[in-house]
Amino acid sequence: MADITRVSAADAQKLLGEGYTYVDVRSEPEFAAGHPAGAYNVPLMHMGGGGMTPNPRFVEVMRARFPLSSKLVLGCKGGNRSLRAANMLLGEGYASVVDQRAGWDGARDAFGAVTEPGWSASGLAVENGEPEGRSYVALAK
């Protein structure tokens, strides 16, 4: 595993002001229900059939939309999928990948208690739906 920079939601927002792009790696329904304002959706996993299945096109879609020189902040629900996605992208040659460690909902301990608030609880800009040009449907074309 590569050394991955992991930041809070507030630090992730600061990075967006410095030219980083937020990529939400949650499933399409999770993204549509609410996401950081301006985020793109490229799911690491798809929801369906009562569970989650890997998105076989994750790296392909990322490479098609974001050059290797892109500065990216990755986020998910609680920090696990985005950390896995960050490792995958670093392995593909991306150099500027940061993980938003508490994701959308927040990081939790083994008992389910929030240990760090996520984006949605941090008072940061949010939006919902499938924004034109930033939804997975648009990016996967």
C-alpha cells in the first residue's frame, strides 16, 4: 500500500480551492441522494442484487476523464472505498490523489459511533441529484 494523504472534510474543501477535483466513489444512488457540491461520481462499487459489486470500468472511466496529472480528492461514505480507490489510482500512475478519510457520513468506530464527522455533517456545500456532466452515466459514455 502506498502512503496516501488522508484529510478531513474541511481540509478537502480547502484543496478544492487549490485546484483539486472531488471524485465521489460511492454508488450512483448514494451520490444522487447527496454529495459535495461540484463532485464527480465514478463508483468503485455498484449497488444491486442486495449487495455491492465491483465496478469493472472504474479505472477505465477515471483515466478517460481525468489525466494522470489531475489533482484528485476521493471520498465515499465513511472512508473505506475511497482509500481503496486511492490505492488503485496511485498504482495506475496518478501522483496527486488525496483521500477524504471520513467520507460523506463520517468515520465510525467498531461500535458505530462517529469518530470524525463526514462532509454532510461538517456544514460544507452539498447538492443532490445527478448533475449534468458529472454523473457516472455521463462520465461512462
